[in-house]
Amino acid sequence: MLIDFVLNISITISGIYLFHRLQYLEDRRIIDSNIFQALLMTTLAVLLLMVPIEIQDMSFSLYFIPLLILVKYSVPYMMIISAGAVFLFHHLIFNFDWQRFLVFLILYVVMMLILPFLNFQKLKELTIVVLIFTVLYGLGIHVFVQPLTLFQAMVLIAASTVVMFFAIMMYEDINKILGLLKRYEEEEYKDFLTQLGNVKALDNSAEKMIESSQKVSLLLIDIDNFSLINEQHSHLSGDALIKQMARLLNNYVPNGGMLFRSSGEEFSMIVPDMSFDKTVRLAEAVRNSVERAHFHISDRETVHLTVSVGIAHQTVSSDTKGALFKEADDMLHAAKKYGQNRVMFNPI
């Protein structure tokens, strides 16, 4: 009995870990899906059917533990599908009596209806839920299937509670780690302040856009005299202005185009298959809109800002990306040199 108990804990913990590890390598996006959660818990339930715990000439399987975890992490139709799949293994392959499963299924449906409204989130609360469920499950078996001794009931309750405790603890730890990894990966390509893509994201997007487009336009948009704003007010005010500028510029991104925060006060807008004339008109619209806008430093105080815009417009070739960025950067420096608050471009 002790070996069976240890095997149940080991299978549950290792199964949760291996599934998440394999899926993280294969496709990181699928980890949060309902299909993944249902597949994981159904597989664990079937594995637990293979190692029932023997208690005084009676076998108990803790297959219901993964299905209970599924109540917290999936949707009702997936839970029903998982329960149906487990029943096929339970009754047809492993030859457990169907009466026990019917007792479980009735309690399971009741829990599906109740648990989402109780908002159980913590490990302690979920363990208590399983304790209550197992007591009711054991009582149902005792009344409707076959009588249980006090020792059998106590071992069933203790085993299910301990396995559930370790399973949820492992599950929560893995989800926290995956959440941190996801945040790290996003921050590698995302600007924290504006939630726009950063310079790495710009570089990757430029490569993809060049591969799929005939011509590409790049606008480098730099806020004029932004360092003076930080000196006169504060860096917090500067951050607030950057976020407002990002929202304003985002309104001017054409279909298919993308906006990035390249550096402190510089933004980049890259657009595929736009004519040179339309690119210039877009840049002038951005410059004019910024000049007329009121940017809030506080609830009562506003400031006016201007931007200088450097334009690059390239027909796609083998060296498009390097030439595109160099041209836009040269034009931005020219706009700064010749007075700021202006759009500069190479005439075509």
C-alpha cells in the first residue's frame, strides 16, 4: 500500500512536470490552452488508474485527483470530455466497476457547478475542497456500492488529500515559472513603459516585412528637446509624456504598419508597400498632430511638444534593411540640424 501511495504521488508530480516541459519546447503558446490542460489531466488520470492503492482487499484509484484539478484550469465541456475518456479506461480497459465511477461523476458535476462561484485560489483552500470531495466520494461508495471499514475510508481520504496537495503545489510552481519566462521573453522584445515593440522587435519585424513586401517605408520620429522637459519637470513627467506620445502615434499607424519605441524619446514606424508620396504625407500628418496636441504633465499642467521625422523609402533588394535604417537616421539628423519640428527625406 505504501509503495502504491508513493507511486501515485510520483506519477502525478512527474506527469505535470514532463507535460509542461515538453510543450514548452514544442509550442509555448499551447501551454495555456484548455486542450493542453484537458490532455494533461486525462493522461494523469489514466496513469493513476494503472496503480490503484490496495487497502484490505479493496482497490482504490486516485484518478479523480487530476479531474478535480481540471475544474480550476479548464472549461466545462473539456471536463466532460476528459471524464468520458477516463471512464472508457476505467470500465472497459481496467475493469473497475461502473458504480464507483457513477458516484464520482455525480459529485464531479456538482463540483463543476459550484466551484467556479466559490473562487478557491489558494493551495490550502483547494486541498480542503478535495478533502470534502473525498469524504463524500467515500460515503457514496459506502452507501451505494459496498461498505467501507473506517481504516479504508481514512486511508482513501488521507491519500487523496496528500496527492492533491503535492499536485496543486507542483502545478502552481510550474505556472509561476512559466509566467516569469513568458514575461521575460515578452520584455526582451517589448518596451515596458509604452508596451510597444523595442529595437529588437523593430529589427525582426523589418526583416520579415522586407521579405514579404516590394517596398518599405521607415519613419524615425524623435521628440525635440526632450531632455529639457525632464530637467524642467521630472523623469516621471517625462515617462507620462512618452506614454501619451505613443498613444498619439499609434493612431497614425496604417494597416500593415507597426510602431516601435526605438530609444528614450525616439519612435519608429515601419510600413510596407506604401508610395513615397503617401509616406511623406503620413509623416507630415504625424508632425502636425503632435504640434497641435496638448500633452499633460499633471491634471492641470500641459505642455506642447514637437517632433522631427526622418523618412526612408526603399525598394526591396539584398541590402534593403541596412540602407533603410541608414537613410532614415541620416534624414532624422538633418531634420534636427535644420531647425527641428520638420520632416526630412531624400527627394526621389
